[in-house]
Amino acid sequence: MTDPHAVDTPERLAALYEPPHPRFSAKVTDRLEATSRAFIAASPFCILATGGTRGPHASPRGDAPGFVLPLDDHTLALPDRRGNNRLDALRDILENSQVALLFLIPGVGETLRVHGTARITADPALRARLTVQDRAPTTVLLVAVREVYAHCAKAVLRSALWDGRERPPGVPTNGEMIAAHTAGGVIDPSRYEAEYQTRIRAQMY
């Protein structure tokens, strides 16, 4: 049965949505600068998205805040802790190195998105560096970062995911991250954040 309302071309898709504000197109950076590192250091949980010949997979990854380690401005180390040994994500990466990470912090509406390519290593020194409770990860994912950007809080607010939970101190605001990720200093973090808090609730739906 044919769906007459199917959105199946870029042109049909574009006709349904307003173009993004220029600041949202400009907010993507290609490196782990200070605010991105601070967000990752405060995050105890991320979702790893991969895809291979068996289809796409989304895998939860969690540990103490900062369990994902920036090795430099362009590389993240993600330990592979004990699990069910299905190895869906790792098998995907052997076939297709493209990955995405979504970092969350309890009490924080904003999330941080990281896109790049990954490879798997069993480097003893790196595994030892990521040891927890005397157990080193079996392997470590090394993610070469291509894109980093903050994502607004609407989805978290709509879901009431963190309702009643206080925002941890020291986590960079959405305004601070966008300012840091945007070339040319076009965003004033304090002003943006003040307007953002009002705007996001007015534009929830």
C-alpha cells in the first residue's frame, strides 16, 4: 500500500521544516575543547551507536563520572567493561568504523553529541590506565573525533527524566558550550543562557 504522505525525498523533508538558525549550524566543532571535556568528565553514562551488516545497534555504557577519557583534543578512550559478550557494537566497528556517542549527566537537560570513527585496541598500558576495582577492561575503543556539539534540553524536559534532581555544580551550560564551539565569538554565553531558559519552555511543542 502506497502512503501518499510519505516523506521520501530531501525536498519533501525540507518543505516540512523551517531551516535551522545559523547559530545551530555553526555550533559544531571538530575538537574536544574545555567545555566538551568538562561535560564528559561529569558524565557517568553515554549511549554508543554503531552499525554493521547485521543492522544498527545502540549500546548503553556507564561507570563513574569521567569514565570516558579524552586522550587529546581529537581522541576519546572508552573502556569496554564486562557485559553479556554479544559484542554487537564491537563487531559493527570491525565492519564499519563510524560511531556516535551521546553523553548524559543526571540533573542536566543538555546532552553532548560526539561523532567520529572508532577502532578497538587491547593495549596493556591503556587498559591498565582504565582499571577499576582491580579489573582492566578487556578492550578499549579509541574514537577519533570528527564532530562535537551540545544538544538542547527539550527532549529531557519533555520526558521529565531528571525532575527533582539538582544540576551538578561546574557542568558547563548550553550557552557556554555553544560559545566555545562557535567560531568568531558570535555568542555571548550569559545572554544566550538567559534567553535559552525562557525560549526552550515556550517552544517545547
